[in-house]
Amino acid sequence: MVRKIKTGNDAKTVFTPELDKTIKRGGVMIAKILKNDPGGRSVRDLIEYHLQEIDDGTRDDLTMALALAFGEAVEQTIAFPLFTNDPLVLAEYERIGVSERVLTFLRYLVSLYGARAEDAVICREQPDGLKQTYFTTNHDETGTPQSITMKLTRADNDSISITDEPDSYLFLVYQMLERLAGIELPDAPDQSIRDALESIGGKVDSRIRNGAIDGVKDNISKFE
């Protein structure tokens, strides 16, 4: 994401020369906005309006609105840290020379809207992806676990709830780990996935054997 390049006069380029210039220009323009609007309410109102409902067009709509209202330099200066939701980006802004007042305002924007802006990016890039998963165990009157309820929330905030027996979830987790273990990573493979796969695989085999034994016992008892 960030490139550090030494130029001939030992000046440092943090992102790219062109983007550095844009961010510097955007910082100056934001400072002018804050001079007349100390709380940056005009900027915040625009962001809040577009992040009320998240869908696959939210990011493009918000960036276009920022560019139309305040100019492309301001849009890029705000959008970069906002949509990445990454404080390290603002640390690099400081190296470029963005003023402390503007940095404070940008930090405030990221703290307020960064999580939802990041959701907008996920929704655009993976509209069918998962934003949140929730599990709860359901017990009977004796306190014995009977079922598990899983709630999946997609990036576009659509959700589905599934309630099933623990064994069904055991097979589901095993199948998911089996797929993950088959993915070749560019770096050193993560052995923890394979270890979990072997562990759950042993439990799955045990459940299958026990289920078969119980089934045989039930059939025998019918003829006794």
C-alpha cells in the first residue's frame, strides 16, 4: 500500500509523487474548510448521509459526493484513510506534511465512520461475503445442549439464522477446514488449520462410529 522512495535530493515519497501532491493540496483545502466550519460539520453530514444504508454502490456514491462538494483533492485525502480504516495511513500523512489540525480532524472522521466505510468497501468487493457471524447454544430444561443457532450477516446486512444439532455443525466445520487446508498460501502454510482439521476429523470419525454402533444396538433391541 505504502511506498517509500528516496529521490535524488533525498526527499522521501510516501505513496507516489502524484498522490503525495494531491494529499498535500487536499490537506490545505481541508484546513480552509475547518477555518470557516471548525467542527467540519459539512463534511460529516455528507459522510453520515451516504453511510446510513450500506450497499455495493455506497463507496462510489460517497467518493463522488465528496469530490463534487469539496474537490477531488479533498475527496482523495479523506477517502484514503476512511475506507481503509487504517490509522497507519494517517501516520504517513504526517510524514507528507499534513497539518496537525487536519490530521486530528481526519482521525476523528476515521474513528466515527471508519468501520462503516470499511463495510462499504467489503460490500462492493464481496457483496455476498460475511460481515458478522453469531453462534448460541440452546439447552433444554435440564441444561443439556440440544442445538446450536448460527446467524450469518452478509456485507449488505441481509442475514439468515440456522438452528441445527451439534453434529451437523461438526460436519460443517470439518468441510470448511478441509477446503481451507487445500488452499496453497504464497507464504509458509499455516499448520494450525491442518491441526484443527485432524482434530475435528477424529471427532467426526468417532461420531460416525458411535452413531453406527448406536444404530446397531437399536436394531438389536427391537428383536429382543
